[in-house]
Amino acid sequence: MWTHPLAALVVEIVGSAALILGLGTRCAAAVLTLFTLAASVFFHPFWSVPADQAYVTQLLFFKNIAVAGGLL
């Protein structure tokens, strides 16, 4: 699954602006949650990196899980 970087930028900027302005907050939070979870799985796969890199990758993965929890 590959998306254009511009699409990710639009989701992040428009979703964040919607949350800040209070416009469609539930929908924006849901979209940002899905985006964050997808980014976590695809870009922070701590289960498939060498052991010396696993700690930082796992830290970033669980940070994103916490952010998704906050959005929910």
C-alpha cells in the first residue's frame, strides 16, 4: 500500500486544523487515528528490525499507539 506523500500531508494538516478549529472533530479524530495506526505499522515495525534498532523503533511505535488512543 503506497500513497502519495501529498495525501499524507493533506490528511495531517486538514485533520489537525479541523481539530483545532472544532470542525468535525469526531470525523477528523477518526481519520487521524487510522492514519496514525497505519503509519505505526508500516514505518515502525519493531518486530522486523535488528535487535540494536528495536528499542527506538518500539518506542516510536508505542508513542504512536498512545497518540491514537488520545485521539479516540
